[in-house]
Amino acid sequence: MEQIGILEGRERQVLEKNSGVAQADIACDTSSLSGSVSQRACVFCGSRVVLYPVADAIHLVHGPIGCAAYTWDIRGAVSSGPELHRLSFSTDLQEMDVIYGGEKKLYKSLIELIEQYKPKAAFIYSTCIVGLIGDDIEAVCKKVARETGIPVLPVHSEGFKGTKKDGYKAACHTLMKLIGTGSTEDISKYSINILGEFNLAGEAWIIRQYYEKMGIEVVATLTGDGRIDAVRRAHGATLNVVQCSGSMTWLAKEMEEKYGIPYIRVSYFGIEDMSKSLYDVAVKFPDRPDIMEAAKQIVSEEVKTLYPSLQKFKKALTGKKAAIYVGGAFKTFSLIKALRSIGMSVVLAGSQTGNQDDYARLKEMCDEGTVIVDDSNPVELSKFILEKGADLLIGGVKERPIAFKLGIGFCDHNHERKIPLAGFIGMYNFALEVYQSVMSPVWQFAPRKGGTL
Amino acid sequence: MLLRHTSKEVKVREGLTINPAKTCQPIGAMYAALGIHGCLPHSHGSQGCCSYHRSTLTRHYKEPVMAATSSFTEGASVFGGQANLLAAIDTIFAVYEPDIIAVHSTCLSETIGDDLQQMTKKAKDDGKIPEGKYVIYASTPSFIGSHVTGYANMVTGMATQFAESTGVKKSQFNIIAGWMEPSDMREIKRLAKVMGINIVLFPDTSDVLDAPQTGKHVFYPKGGTTVDELKSSGDSIASLALGSVSAEPAAIALEKKCKVPFETLDIPIGLSATDRFIMAISKVAGVTVPEEVTADRGRLVDIMCDMEQYLHGKKVALFGDPDQLLPLTEFLLDLSMKPVHIVSGTPGQRFEKQMRQLLDERSPETNFKSGLQADMFLLHQWMKNEPVDLLIGNTYGKYMARDEDIPFIRFGFPILDRIGHSYFPNIGYGGSLRLLEKILNAIMDRQDRDALEEKFELVM
């Protein structure tokens, strides 16, 4: 096979697991190399995806039009009520605004917007250029908040000020300003917040239902199907349950410090991790054994129907190989386990934003010979997919057409998933989607699989 | 309903844009650059810009879209992006091995005052550009114009930075493509062949963004205008620029640099615009219109006559980009339909004037707005005040179509939820026939859906 080089300067972000020799740790938490075709995005993107699902707030992007246009309804974060988050609001900054400042335009836009939509709160996202021209967004927000009586909250998400992870942090920082401003009266002692669950394809509803069935009150989901009033009283919960470690751990830590709320990290993907996420919550309420009983009951019932239904997929998929390249590393762990449970091995595992601990754990979990990458690019991904003979790629929008050009199956485990992949039902959906894609007859027509004229 | 918040009463807004009918310059520059063979577009700004543009183009074309980024950090934003760009040029030529890097700026690099001309010159002086390779650039600040402006700027960059005049004219013509799909560009090349003229078409995204499945992921698909072709454009007899906003600036630049005369035409969407396009070729190249083309025209006219009764007086709302909207509006008027609301987020006096002139002559009561606050929210409000039978525009129109329960045809950029635009042209007589078929299907399907049982017709 033709050897494709790895980008110079990226050697330390790629690793092939080989237990025989001592290996250096993978380098991560770095910015992308200038000139690389990176799959990563920016600070603004990170903030935008985290706050986006809050459905009864307006999300005003302060900057030139692009930042608002590209993030208009891109995430299938479902709301059970208002859908203000699915509209696109921008101050559409022009050259004169860049020269003379955009504060007036921001003020006018906010007033117009709040008058038009009467939202519960407003989030104002700073973009690159706002960071440069020095608009005092804080002051404008304070003024508008005073005049309109609703929380008007700046999000410091200038694109160049770090990576997507810094955007998550900026979003969490904004949420912290809301948390603690609502009444915690009537909140049960047996209560949690669900953090880092964005209700893509309705996943938060599934998870919430499990916990409620266990007799636990869910105070707020941050931010899936999110509501401002719920966020404001989130400090009344007894425990924070954090999924998608990358985006919300910071918030959990802050809430622990400020409100003394402990947190646990969970994952809702795959039978093993889903069950664990119920048990891990139940053990936090030892004075209520019925909660653990209920958790066991749910798991046993769900698994009883799920397990047999997975066997037909497992039979067909055993021996097939998968490549995983997703945003957060925590998701990779779950996916490896979930794939194993349907007979598939993982030959490539990587993430855009994993940290040192994540990669150490990833290496421990992976089989010999698995390639581990941080902040990868299309050249590397296709190289390893071909070399390792993967049958499936799990990734996001920019990875999808690469898989299809190579002639292998694909599963979107990112913003564009169309069916819930979380929870027990989600595991079934995941197996079905993987099965349908990997086993599809279309691949036989691909030249690589011998499909020529 | 998602847009139930849209109020009927239209109030003048001074700051706010709601649901934009445009996006920013850099994505247009990236799209244009993909129409050069062996070219890697490069975004000189934060990582996010490049990522968003690639994602949007990928969603629109269902194809991998390759582009690199300078990955600005806080340091670069304070000290300037030169170091980033120079490092990027090194990395790109070493690893991704393109023939050309086409750099475009962003609001960030423009605001800190990065000068791409000076930086690319420095790269050259420092020996960072290998023999036979090129770095071209276009300034594309996001706070001016729209995605169409960015496209025009990059195409102009191609003309000014590649075209050479050797003093010896070549027996060829330039066709400067306004923003159109790979399918449209392929059709332009077919038509030129049928007309018997040699052309240099630039940019040309056919065989780049409609590439076949080969089992390989290639960075540089076989399509795209070559460097040799671009260089030779300075020796062409004349240029035809398709689109006054997206193509004409390049034609003007080429005339200035290499004295290639030009004529600006509409993108040949619909009967009249295609007529003008074919006649312009015939005139400028001194060729007669072949029977094949006349027959294509005849077929389009035939269907226009056959089906006129279903279209007469039907009200249409449309939004999109200037160079598409003008000929499309004309086509709708030729079909005896009524374009009642027209919106484009792209500003421009020239377009404003051209559209006003067309409307003053043939449809003076039409609501038309372009530029700031000419967004889909306004269009939706107009539609609430004067309902329409059909909406034409990019994918984002689906919200309004659903909310108002009216037929909808996807046309323009981006189309994120259907395929076809990359493969079937909307230009020329054949493409216009396809567009007409879509319009008819949308309206007649609706008529069938709404017909009372006794009025439900078999023969239409």
C-alpha cells in the first residue's frame, strides 16, 4: 500500500497502539497547525452549540452575517415548546460599524428583537471582529436588561480566542450567571440536573424519562429542550449528571464550588454505559433503596427486549471494522464498547478535543494496532481507513462524504443524527443504523470492492 | 409552527437581520477557488470560518470539500497573521501538494490589517513557493457585500493574477461563469462545443464538486480550469461575463490588464436570457446558431405554450442572489406568472437598478428589496400580507413554505436537503425546460392535492 505521510508537526498527535514498546503520550490540547485541513471549528462554534438548545431565549450573533448564517438551525436539538432557537438573528455588521463600532446597532437590534419576540432571555454572542473593535457588549447588555426587564447575557465567544473547548467554557460561564437566580422552592431532595445532553433527535426526553421513572426529579436539562426558568433554578438540584465531558464539566465544577452540588460523569450510549449511568445516580441516594430497585428494574426490562434484538445485527457485523472520529473523547469510549457489543472492532479512534487523560484511557481500551489520533484531517483519516480496512466510519458532516467516496458505511454521531442514539432504544437504533449502512448492497458497486464495469 | 412568531405587520428595522438571505464573502471565494484545477482554497482567519464554509459546501454538494486555514490565535490577532500565512504556505506545499493555493481573507484578518498582496509577495521572495506552483489571493472582508461579492473577488483574482497577454491572439473566447452549479458549468461547455467555439471557462467546478465514486478520496479531482487556460485568457478574442455582480468584475479586470473586450450578460436562466446568450456567442464568434440549439429552443417554447394556462397569473415569491434573480424574474414574467415579492440580501446599486428597470416595465407593483434587512423575515411578512402560489429560493425557504402551506421550489445556494442541483443544469434551453417542469409539477401537484373530488382531473 502506498504510504501517505502524516502532516509534519503532527507526528505526536497520532499513535498506533503497540504494547511491546514504550510509547510517548499523545500530544493534544494544542491549536491546529497553520495550513492544515483541520476538521475543527472555533470558540464561537463551541458556545453556539452549547447554548443553542435553549428554546425560549433569543440568540443574537453580533458580527458580520456569516457566523449567524452558518449556525442557523444546524443542530437537531428538539424543543417540546417554543422554537426561538431555530431562527437566525444577526447584527450583520458592515464596514462602517467596524470603523465606528457596533454598539448602537447591537442596542437597536436587541430592542427590536425583544419587542418582536418577547423572549425569556437573550444571549449575545461576540464574534472575532467584535473582540477587535472593542464594543462594550457588557454595557449594552446591562442597559437593555434594565430597560426590558429580562436577562441579557453576553457570551464571550470571539472565534480566535482559543479552541472550540474555550467556547464551551464561555457558554458555561454565561449559564452560571443565570443559575441561582430562580426559586428552588419545592425541589425534591432526590433531584438531578442533566448536563451536556442537547436533546438531539429527542434524546434528552428518553434519558429524563428513565430518571423520572426511578423517582428522581429532573430540575434542568442543560441545555437540551432548555428553558430559561429551569436553568435559573438548576442550583436547587442535589446532583449534577454530566454527559459529553468536553462541554459541561467546567459548569459542573463551578456549580460544585459555588453551590456544593457534586457531579458524576456518565454516558448514555450503549447498554453498558447507559445502565451504569442509572446505577451511578441511584447510589447517590442511599437512603432511598427504591431508587436503585427502580434502576435495576428499568435495566432488566430494557435489556430483556434489547439484547435479543441485537443478536441479528451482531451475527452480520461480527468481524467488521470501524473507524471513529468524533468531537469529544468521552463519546469515543462509549462507541468502542457499543461497537464491541455488536461484534465490531475499532481500528481507528480519535477526537477533535480530547485531553491527555482521555487519550490515556483510550489507549488502554483499544486493541493492539488501533490508531489513535487527535485533531485529525482528511488525509490521515482516509489513509488509516484504507490501511486498516475499515467498513464503517463514525463522524460528523465533514467526514460523511469521505466515507462515501471511499465506499464504506457511515453513521453520523454528531449534530446531524436523525434518530436518537442515546438510551436503550438508542442502542437499538445505533445497531440498526450501523447494520443498514455497513451491510448495504450499494458498496458492492464501489470500485474498491470490485464493482467495475 | 416554527415561524408562528412572524408578525404580519411590517416595521422598519434599523439594526436587526432575521433569517438572512445571504451569507459572507469567504465562502464564495472558497467555492470559486475550487473551480481551479489542483487548487487548495485557504482561509486566512480563525479555524471556525474554514470549518463552517467546508461544512456548508459539503452539505450542498454531498462531496468532500478541502480547504486549509491559517488557524488564527490570539497572538496572530495582535501581531498580525503573516507568520501564520507563511507557515501555512510551507505546510500546504509540503503536505497537500496543490498546484495552487488560493488565499482569501476573513473579517478577522481584514480588521487587523493583514495585506495579502504583500504577504504573498513575501512568500515568493522568501522562496516559499516552489517552482511551477502558485499562490493567488483575494480580499474578502465579511462585513462588505455577501457571499456573491466574495465569489466575484476570487474570480477577479484569477483574472488579474494569472492572465497574460503574449501579444498573439488565440482563437478562443473567455466565458466567465457567474455563481452557478457544476451542472450549469458543464452545460456552458457543452453549448460552446455545439456552437463550435473554443472557450476558456473560469471558474469551472464541474468534475470537482460532482466527482464520481472511485473508492478513493482525492484532494484534487480532475475538473477545474487549468493554470494554462487561465494564463491564456489574456490572449482570448473576447470575454462573456455571465452575471453583472458575480462575473463582470473579472471581465473588467481582464480588459484592463490584457485588453480583452467583454460583454456582460445575464446567467442564461429562462428563454430570453438564453436567447441573448446564444445570440451573443453567435455575434462575437461569427458563428451561425446550429439546428440542434434552435430545436432545443423550440421545445422549450412549445412547452411554454402548451402549459401557459396553468401558470397564468400565478403569484410567486422569490429570494436569492442577484445574478440568478434577474433572469429568473424575467423567465417568470415570460411565463405569464407574477413575481410579487423579491428579496436578496446581497447589496448593490447596479442590481437594484437592473431589477427596478425590469419590474417598472413589466411588473411595477412587485415588492422588491435588496441589501440590509432584506431578509427572509421580511419576505415572510410580505407573504402574509399578499399570499403567493409558489415560493422559489434556497433550502431555508422550506420554513416559510411549510408555515404558509404553499408549494416550494429549491433554487440557489445553499440547498441542504435535496440533490439534483449539482447534476441537472438550470441554464440554457434544456435547463430552463427542467426549471419549467419543476414549476409546473409544484403547481399542478398542489392543484391535484386541493381539488374537490368532482373537480379532480385525469387529463391536465
